[in-house]
Amino acid sequence: MKNTFIRLRCGLLLICLLSVVRGATAKLFSGATPLDWSVRMADSEMARRGDSLAWMPQGKAKWDYTAGLFSLALLKLNTIMPAPRYIEFVNKSIGSFVGQHGEIATFKPEEYQLDSLNSGRTLLELWHATTNHEERYLLGCSKLVLQFADQPRTFDGGFWHKQRYTNQMWLDGIYMAEPFYVAMAPHLKNPEQAYAEAARQIGLICRHTYDASTGLFFHAWDASKTQPWANPVTGCSSNFWGRAIGWYAMAIVDVLDYFPAGHPDRPQIIATLQRLADGVVRWQDTPSGVWWQVMDQGDRKGNYLEATASAMFVYALAKGVNHGYLSRDYEPAIEQGYAGIIKNFLQPAGEKGWSLTHCCQVAGLGGAPNSGRFRDGSFDYYIGEPVVYNDLKGVGPFILAGLEVQALNRSKTP
């Protein structure tokens, strides 16, 4: 009887030990798990930024989509690796803009910028994350969501990217607006309107910018076909900028987080993701595992492997597989992409931990043609913008990518 008890106890201990081991067997990338890398990058960036993202009357911080993206990544990381420092940082940065009645410092609703809506999703997540559910955060979201009612539109209902970008839809704008809109749906009088509108915008930009010959999407579309950067026949810009397609990819997988399971628009949104994923993997650089700044131009002189788009693609692809939107056949491309980011774009940064290199700082379209700053959407334009370290448009997606790749590897553990 005693021996039986000992064997039973040993067996239970072995089961417990195996469970612990299995939970920690995510594949290593350069000696660390994806979750380890996400923590390292989050802590490195918080150390670099300090309180520079917080609003102060005499400071330079503004209500900005990049700060919102990084802060959202911290909140997502906190759900996997809870740590007070993440919530505290987001409270001090994004939370610092919001007054007691939901007023948002530096937000200018009259500009109708879709970019200004992205940080609303971070506010909503912060409202959920704070123990007392600070009402001012939800009030701030309620003020932001009012913009949708009067957002200028193209002739077929597409949201203009900004008031001053007349008749223009940009891939970037889908990420800035639609995930926030559907995240707010449960708090609206007519939640179905948010779901229908998000599906509509995703479908419109796909129809107008998709290029069947490459499987990629042009950066933007001018409904009037009059912009100097626009093709006079199609209205599209002329190149496939990696980060623009990355924004669109992230938008789709994030929108699906909030869509009801049986919603009739879900199949079409998932089909769009599948179409996008096929094109993205088609243009993945095989030797490096990552993606080019101008995606279909490979090693054309001046083109370069770019970090922000690469992180966005790995995040969206891995999340698509984890949620069953994409086939597991994408797993090799995902792992190659993540390993490529670690190998090609990460480097030690001394006391500040780690840096993400090869980030396109900014790219857009339009401006004054004779000012010397006109953004014409050409290949030379996209490769001519500054390349920097630790842009939040890359750091945030890198953190999120680590969470999804970690989950992907864990789901394969026998």
C-alpha cells in the first residue's frame, strides 16, 4: 500500500513537471523565447522614452497614433506577463492626455484625422485594465467615436484619411479607425452600425487598391483621380509600400477580435485576410526571412529590408493562424520572418537593452509639388525617407508579434 502511494505521488509530480516543461517549450530565437524578446523590447523602450510620451503643458508630446500603438502593445503584454510597470507607463503616457470629463489634450476633431482615433483603443483597454475602471477613459473614447458620424467620405462611402486629404483612402487609415470603432460597438446605441461600417471600409479599400498581378495592395486611392501621385485611370498610388500593407494586415486581424462569431460579414473579412496573406508571403525575402521597404522591388538599388513592416506581417500572420483564419501552412514563413527580425534588425543598446534598427521613419502622399517636399509615391520617394532606430511603429508590432509567435509555438507542443 505504501509503495502504491509513493508511485502515485511520483506519478503526479511527474505530470506536474511535464506540464510546466510543456508550457515553457516555446521555440527559442537567438537563445530566448518570443515572449522573452517582447519583454526585453518593452523594457528597453520604456527606459528610452521615460516620460517623453506624457502630456505636459510645456512639453512636446501630442495625442499620437504611434504612442497609442506602443502603449497598446504594453497592455497586451501585461495580459500575458502581468507587471505594474506596464500599466503605470500607459497611465502616465496615454492616460495623461485625458481630463476628468474625457477631454483629450491636443486632439483636434475639426481635422477629421483617422490617425487621431487609433489611441482610442488604448484608452478602452486602459479602462478595462485599471482596477477602478476610470470613467474618464471611457468618456474619452465616447468623444473620439463621435468623429465617425461626420467623417468626410468618398462618393462610395469610404472614409477620407484626413479632412485635408480630400477624396483619399489610405491603407493606414483602416488600422487607425476600424478596430477602434468595433471595439466601441458594445458601448454604442447601434452596435451593428460599427460592424457594418468596419466591414464596408475593409472591403472598399480592398476593391480599390488590390493588384491581382502581384497579390499586393497599393498604398492609397484617390477617388477623384486628380492627385499628382494618383494613376489617372485607377486613382491608385504607384508602389507597394510595406508598412501600408502591414497596417492593413494588422487592422483585419484586430477587427476580427471584436466581430460577433456569427456575423455575416466575418467570412468576407477573413477571405480578404487570406488574400493579403498569400501576397505577403509571396514577396517575403527568402535569404533574410523579412520584407523589403518597396515590397516587389527586391534588391533594386536603394531598396532595403525594413523592420516595421516585417514586424507587422509576422504579427498579423501568426495571429491569423492562432485564431484559425489562416492555414498552418503559413507557420514556416512566420517563424522564418520572426527569426529574420531578430537576426537582421535587433542589436544590443547598452544600458537601454535592445534596439530595433532599419525602421522607415515616415512615408505618406501629397504635399506641395513645388515645395521640395512633395511625396509622389515613387520608388525613389519611399527609399528616400529617413531610416531610424526604435520607431514606435516597429517596436509596438514587434512586441505584439512575440506574443503571437509564442502562442503559435505553444499550440504546437504535443
